[in-house]
Amino acid sequence: MQKMVVTQRACPARRVPSGEPVSIPDGQFITINQSLGGNYTVTWQGNMLRIDGTDAEAIGQQPEVLDFEDLGTGNISEEQVWQALDTIYDPEIPISLVSLGLVYKVTLDQDSKSVLIDMTLTAPGCGMGPVLVGDVKYRVAKVPNVELVKVDLVFDPPWSREMMSEEAQLEAGLFF
């Protein structure tokens, strides 16, 4: 499905697999290699990058819209944080991190306007870990009143398929 497009505006991206943030300038030729889970894996100047689906219009694609209502309390809504997390998909299978059981804990600090997320990976050596952490920070930061997102990768307890929702197991063909 490779497709060459031109950026319509400066576009934030993250380098694969390091997760390092980069900005692709306006008017650049890029190649879309894959679209999965609402995100895009692209090649630009020999670098593999991941573009969040909420920035898809920058590459001429239909953007994913994350629209969270500010409840007017000045506080972070835990429900909205979980909604944001549920829009992030594993880069190799189109199942959300929440449905996969990869998010262990969400802690809000209303005073510092910060969110701390404990999550794991399907395998400790997963090379996409930094990219997933970047996805989580980028999407959760879109929740009103969030000023800081910290993600801790934890491997205790180790992830197992039993942590997946029944729906995710069915979708992945693992439910019997």
C-alpha cells in the first residue's frame, strides 16, 4: 500500500523505533508505508517515522478526531484519559492498548496537572516500546487540563494473553 504524498503543513512525527520526536516540514515528499490503528508509518529522507492519526490531514489523509469536552472544573477527567488510551493501537495488530490489557494503572495528580501511566508491552524486548510510549504521551496530552504525561514501562506482572479483553481475544483469534 505504499503511497507517495506531499506534506500539507509541518507535521509532528516520531522516529521508529527510538520514539524521538521530529518535525517534517511543509512541502516534503514522504512515502506512506502502512496505516494501522489510525496511525501512519512513513519514510522521509531515509528515516522511518510514525505520524499520529490526529495529524493525518498534514499528509492529505482523513484525520482521526479526538475531541474531549473541558468539563470546566479545571481538573483532569480520568474517564477521558482512559478514552484517549483506548484510541492507541498496538503497531502490529489493530487492537487498542486498553483491550490488550497493556495499561496497568492511571494516576492523576490534579495539583500538578499530570498523569502517570504504568503500562507494559506484549514482550519485554519489543522494539516499538519507545514509539508506543510516545503515542500514549501524545494522545493523553490532548485531554483537557493535562500538562504533563509520564509513562513508566513495567514488566511485573509480565503481560499474558489472559489480560486481554474477551473482545480482543476474539479479534486476535485467541479465544477458544
